[in-house]
Amino acid sequence: MKISQSASYFLIILVSLAVLSIFLSDRSNRQDKILLQTLACQSDKIDDSILNLNAKTTLIGAFISFKKVPISQTEKEQLYQEGILLDEKSWIFDYVQAQIPTNSLCALVQEPNVSRVFIPDFR
């Protein structure tokens, strides 16, 4: 093998390693986005405990606080149509536990009777 061929192979390997190194370091430096960065709406009704969830979250187990309770059957049906499932056995004053699809969060906080959506901190 000639020296020029060896140098060519060495150069190809060196460039390949440099490209691979750049690709891997860029990939590891990327941080996962949070809902705050990807959510289509902004509202004071959405607590930081929700906004700081991973943006890839598709279903949120959270509490919804209402201004007036009990909520009407019409309100329940509207929430159900959005895919929001209320746990009717979990009512505590004006709070109820719910399963909320992430893509329904904006519609939920636009409801006039909803005052807050949050995940409780049990520390």
C-alpha cells in the first residue's frame, strides 16, 4: 500500500469521526421541550406543574378547579366531547380529578367555569 493511499484512508476516517462526533454531541445537547414551549395557548389557568411537563406528554392526570359547582350536565358533555374524563368519585369541594388529553388543554381553559388546572404537589 502506498503512502498516499494510507493518507487518504486516514483522512477519510478522520473526517468520518469528526462528523459522527458533531452529530452525537448535538443530539446529546438537545433538551426535551416542555409543554410551555409547545402549547398553542397561554393561560393563567394552567399551573406551572402542567406547563413543565414533557412536550411529548399526550395525556395529563390532573385536577380541574371550577368556579361554580356542581357543574351542569351540558358542561360535562362538552368536556367529554373534548376527550376529558372526570372522575366523578373524586370531587373535593370545587376540584375534580380528570384525565386530560394534551391537545384538549387549550379548549378546557377557555371554558368560563374552569378556574385552574393543576397537578398537586404531595411533598
